[in-house]
Amino acid sequence: MRTTAKITAVLVGAVLVTTAACGADSDRDGDRARTGRTAGPADTGPPGRTALDKAALDKAALMGTVAGYQVTRTAARDIPLEGGYAVNRKECAPIGALIGGHLPVKPDEEVFRTVKPVDPKNATVGNVWLSSYDDGRAAQVLAAVDTAVDACQGSFTTAGLTYHSVERVRTPGSGGAAFRVTAEAGGQRLTMNYRVVRSGDTVAGFYGVNMLHPEDGAIPDAVVDAQLERLGG
């Protein structure tokens, strides 16, 4: 019988492989598209800059042991591909973008972190990413996600998977939009947890999953708060 530590390692790989596999299938099927993300001033080079640059964003991102989790830079090969997943319902496009590993509006800069538990009995794994925006677009991004959480009720399909529900989750303190999405993958129920919070011109995204105990899959508030503190939020 495998130990919990080994199961956790498998889950980390499964999360990354599932994302990569969905992306590959979507490319082959023509399902990969930019419908989940829209271009902005980052594409044309805005005349003024208020967003954090890449170096500042990387410095602000969590690293090391935080509230019982090990936070490391995400390997380049594991960073999600650009462009969102095409979604069969327009109102669900921001949710599809997050499932694809990005926010629904392309940022000026973006950095990713991988989150794994220190305790081998804890099977919650996930990611943190920071996205910086010029021209006040960060508030627009959060508003788009927040609206989609309520508008995308019922099932929807993206990247070859049908998601059964989007459920808002109430969280203390830091605000933003928090929700869980459920799907079936390989005959197993999958619950993915997302939280999106704005701090000035930066939007912090949090993704967590626990395939052993789905109800415990959200990235803890202590990790979220630690990241926001580093951003000055």
C-alpha cells in the first residue's frame, strides 16, 4: 500500500499532467483558443507603466515554507500555455481561462509558484500566480471573474471535460472571488478550488486540489494572507 507521501507526489504529477494533456488534446482538436483571454495594453506597449515589472513581481511572490506548505518556482515546462480554453457557454469564459491556468485578461507580467504540503499526510497541492496590470485593469479582471462565478451556473464544457457546477465559497478577510468547480476525470470526481484577489495593480490567483479529501482542497487562508502581505495588501 502506498504511503500518503507517495500519493501526494502522484497527485502533484496528476495535476500537471492533466493540464498538459488537456492542452495537447485541445490543440489537436482545434479547441484551444483565445476566447477565454482578451488582449490589452500589454500587447501594444502602454505609454505609462504602473504595474509591477517581472523582477518586482517575482520578488513579491511567495517562496519557501509558508503555513505548512513548500512554495517553489514553477518549472518552465509546467507553466500553462498562453490562451484560454474555448468554453461552450460565453458567460463561463473567465472560469475556462482559470481552468487553463491564467486570468481572463492577459497581464503585463505574470509569475507562477507551485505549492506542496510539508506534512506527508496532507494531500492538498496547487499553484499561486501573480499577474500585474497597467491602467486599472486589475479591478476589471477581478470583476469579470466575480461576475462569472454567479453567471456560470450548471454544467459547461471546456478542453474535452464537462464541469458540473461552479459554487461560490465565502472566505474571511481578504475578499476577492473564491469558488470551487467540480468535474469527473478518469471515473473520479474532481473538485478544483480557485481564489482570485486583487492588491493594487496585481491580481493573485490561487488553485488547489485534494483528490483524497476534496473538501480540504483549497489553498489555506494563511497562505493567501501571506501572499497578500508581500504585495502590501
